[in-house]
Amino acid sequence: MQRTAMKVHPDDDVIVALRDHTAGEVVIAEGAGPLTIGNPVAAKHKFAARTLRQGELVRMYGIVIGRAVREIVAGQPVTTANLQHAVGEMSGVVHGAKWTAPDVSDFRARTFQGYHRPDGRVGTRNYWIFVPLVFCENRNLQVIAEALLQELGYARDNRYRQLTRQLVGLQQQGQSADAILQADVDLLPPPSPPGKRVFSQLDGIKFLRHEGGCGGTYEDAKNLCGLFAGYINHPNVAGATVLSLGCQKSQIELLESELHKRNPRLQKPLYIFEQQKLGTEENLITTALRHTLVGLMQANQVVREAAELRHLTLGVECGGSDGFSGLSANPAIGHCSDLLVALGGRVILTEFPELAGCEGDLTSRCVSRELADRFLHIMREYDRRAVASGGGFDSNPSPGNIRDGLITDAMKSAGAAKKGGTSPVTDVLDYPEPATKPGLTLLCTPGGDVESTTAMAGSGANIQWFSTGLGTPTGNVISPVLKVSSNSHLAERMPDIIDLNAGSIISGDETIAQVGRRMLEMLIDTASGTYLAKAEQLGQDDFIPWKRGMSF
């Protein structure tokens, strides 16, 4: 018989509805006795496993996820009206070295086909990037993109141009608005592959458009240059062309300083041009194009070769989360993460607002007291700044999260943290520091999806897993982003953005470990270039730098 409700942890005070339940229905969840549903409970939402007194701390995933603001009778739904954000006390114990790694014997000899760089790192893609140090250069980037992409075979066909042409034809025939809305018109098949590429070993040319570099704080300018340095130094990047206006806060010298911190002996082509020195737009663009073509010739000499899986740096992310994310997609990512760590790879866990309430578990997993203290310091400073700006971690859940069962930040965080698996925390980084140590790294970023995926790529993630319960097209400009759905309905409704379905965990057809192993298989295929993430297929080249103090 298919299960209809789930008690995630033996100590939990709430039960998750796996389907809609009506008032008066008797429900039996594993680890809990029969309960009579009070008011109706929608799928993904929670109901009380026992009567909870007003003021009592409430647990899910075995940790505190809120406090009852009024009595919640057993079987009654848990809502924003009777539960508020709260977190538990931390034990202060650090025992990060104690970990039982999963069995990876059948992955031990596996490799992926990657791009080997002179510094020993290996990329999953071979890109050339254009970096504007300030938003003033965005138009020049657009002109260069229009000049390069078509001629070099990287331009994307737009299947909607033919649709627009047909609709304009109806308008020119004098058709009414209703006729145009109801007209039977043809939509072309998905875009065909681009034309023959001039540089066969180059996966693409990417443009890091943004709205920063000047007008903000000097802290933002420094962080922006650090982020750019991470992208230029990234193993997925063969070389870069940088455009500077000249007078902005994000100066060339600042970028060079941040690059030196990350790689004092950078061995890839890098060209930097300043518009105010070169004069005319024509001089800037023709100079940049000439040098870039020479760099592309060099970048095209690198070919894919076998690499051990320890060379993978996985970024893990969630967005558009629902009440099933913490039960299926996130723990499956966590198991994939543990497998990669056991193989000697790196995993980056971010979104510090969505780790609030999980500090006790994460500090206990740190390999040293120093790391645990650094994590807590960064978390507390972040929360302090958020509160000073009129926010706070408790305001993190979005309306969509709440509608789909994530009603407190601690509840959302407890499920989100599952992406980091169970391995020891080997490093803690502030934005935009680079990840350099094998194992699980905690990187401070905001809860915004694209700001976080942007940051993980800047810290070295050469591939990413992204869970979603509601659906989001998020990708990254240089780091492939694979999307896993928490429920089968989403995978069926939005197949153009979902790479893998973890809804089989909810239905009971697969275990978390089985899905996690499938995810590692897809990770290897994607890293080798034999599979393109749906976000890559759609050209979803997202890139948003984080402005600290302005978004949380």
C-alpha cells in the first residue's frame, strides 16, 4: 500500500502529508500511531504528531524548526498561524573527524573526460569569457557578442522568430486581437545545433554582464573583482578578455590583486583593455577582437582527457523549494555529495540564511574548533547586517515556499542543509573566497538562487546540482547546473528544465541512496560533455554578483 504520510525522524513532532488529507481521515505514518486529521491538510504540509502546548519547541528532521504560538492538537495542520520560527540550543561539541563514508568501490576507478589546466585543476567545460569591470561596458559586450557568436558558430537559433513572423502577418492582414490570440500557428521544433564551429575544442564564448562596478560601496567593488578573479581563474575557463572604462571603483589593479591571491602564476591568456585610454569605441572593440581571436587559437588546443573524480568540485543549491524538497531531492543531492567527498572531491554548500537553525549540526561536523567558530562568526555577522537592514533570517521563506509547506526559515533550512550530506566540514569561506580543500566547504552567500550559483562558480564549482520543487530555469554562465525535481508532477509539467526526477523517493519506488547514485552517474556524464544540462540547452547563462547589505 502506498504511504500517504511520513515522519522523517523518530524525534519529530510533525508529520508530512504526502497527499491531500480530508478532515476526519485516519492516517498512519511509519513511526507514529493512527491520527485523526482535524482540518484538511494539503500535500507537502505538516500536521501535529502529538498535541503541542503553546510555547513548546517543535521538531522536524530531529531538530527544532519552530515554536508553537498556540496549542496544536494532534492531527491538526501546522501553519503560520500556530507556528513561528525558532531554533534550538547548540551542544558546542566538535567531532568532524567521525564519519562513516558510503561505499564507493564501484566508482573508485571511474573517470570523467575533462580539460586539464597547467595548475593541475580540471575543467568540465572549455569557455572563453568576456568580463566588464563596470556596467558601462555592457553595450560594448553586446556589440562584441553580435560580432563573434554568429561568425564563430556559437549563435543560437530562436524558434520563436517564425512564430512572431506569423503573428505579424495576421496583424498585417487586418485580423482582430481575438483572432490573433486564437489563431492556429506553427511553432518550429527546438533550435537546431549551431553551425560548424571555427574552434572545435572551445565549448563557447560567454559574457558576464552585470549592473555593478561603480556607484556602490568599495566593499562591493572589491568583492566584484574577487568574483571576477574566481571566474578568470576557473578551470572551466580557457582565457578571458576584460573591458574597463577606467574611472570606476572596480579598478584593474584591484582585479589583478585578487587574481594574484588565487593564482600568482596564472597560465592562460588574459587581455585587459581600458576604454578611456584607447579612445574610440572602434579602437577598443577592434583591439579586443584581434587579441581575443589569438587567445581563442590557444584555447582551442586543449582537448578532453581522462581525469579522476576527485577533480570535480560540486556546488549544491536549492530554489523554488517545496515541502518535499527536504525529503527527496535535497537528501539525494546530499548522498551524491557524500559519494563525491568519499572519492576525494570537493562539495560547496551555500545560502547561509537557509542554514539558520542547523548551526549545531554543522559546527559539530567541523574538523576543528577554529572552523566552527569561523562559521558561527560569519553567520552571526550576516544576521546582524540583515536585521540592521530591516530583514533577518526568519523572513527567508518566500510566498511560494509557504504555500507549498515551508512555513518557517528553520523548517526550510533543515531541509536545505540536507544537500550537504553527512561528511565533515573541512573549510568555511566568506564570499567570494576560493574553495581549495577536498571535502565539504561552507561558503557564505545569500539565499537568492542566482547570486548563490554565481558565487559557487566564482569559488571554483566546475559543476552544480540544483534542487527545486516548484520549478526554476536557473543556470550559470560557465558552470553546468543540473536540475533535480523533488516531485514527479514538476518533472512531468516542466521537462524542459528538469534533468532528473527525485519524486520516486516520495512514491517509495526508489531510496535516497539509489537516486543519489544516479545523480553521480549524471554528474560524470555532464562533466565529460556527453550530456548537456537542460539549463545549458536553453542557454540559461545566469550571472548576478552579490551586493552585501542589499540582498539576503
